[in-house]
Amino acid sequence: MQGSQHIKEEIDRVRAQMADLQRKGQFDKLAELQYGRLPQLEAQIKAAEKAQPVQNKALAHPGRHRGDRRGGGARHRHPGVKG
């Protein structure tokens, strides 16, 4: 998880650098980042997230366990909803 956080921070740095290059009119360097470095980083983040799907799911709902009643049995539905 820490590796993907590092990659996300790098993506943020690259995007800030891209905005700066666009303001300066340095479109050749902007294109290198936009079509080279940024897609590489995005591919790395996808690979890192795929490598740890179980951990990501566990973090998605902290405090919820398989037996928790929260999350909607029939008695938690809106009275007008059938099903």
C-alpha cells in the first residue's frame, strides 16, 4: 500500500509539473510527461492495486465484518420499496 501511495504522490508532482510547463509554453517537455511518464505511473498504480486486492477490500469498509447487520436487511429498506 505504501508503494501505491508513493506512486500517487509522484503522479501529483508530474501533473503539477505539466501545468507549469503548459503555462511556460514548453509543449515538447509537456508532451513527454503527458504521453510518456504519466501513463507509466498510471500503469504502475493499476498493477500495485491489482497485486493487493484483498487488502484494498478490507480497507474499503473498516469496522465492517461478515456478520454485521449494518448494510441492509429487509427491515432497513424504504417502506415503499418492494423486493
